[in-house]
Amino acid sequence: MLLKGIYFMKIAKVMLTALGVTAVVGAALASRATTERAFYKSASNGQCSVTTLRFATTTNNPAVPLTSLSTAKTTNPCPQIRTIQDL
């Protein structure tokens, strides 16, 4: 009877270890996933209202060139922001 309990605990330990490894690998892959974000660009009337979907995020890095995009729709012209392509 004691051997059945020890065998069961070994199987449970292996299964929990496999589950833990799967969770770590899944979290690592999920953290690298990217989604399209909505940015807005200027329309012909000068308003920042045309939706464009991009795999990008905003940054404050001065080495990145400025673009005329916005993260929110507005009736004003689009501001100059810096965006970097998500990998």
C-alpha cells in the first residue's frame, strides 16, 4: 500500500513539473506577442481623424524620427510623436 502512495506522488511531481515548464514557456511566448494598435493620421481637412492600424508603440527616444500620428482622435492637426515598430 505504501508503494502505491510513493508511486502516485512521483507521477504527481512529474506532472506538476511539466505543467510548470509549460506555463513558463507559454508566458515567455505570450510576452513577445504583438497586437495592432490604432493610431490616427491627418485627413484632407486637417483633422487628426483617419484610423490606421500599426504594430507600433510610442517612445520618447530622441533617436527615433518624428511622425504625424496620434493615439487619440482629435479635430486638431495630428501632433508630432515618435513610434517604433514592434518586433
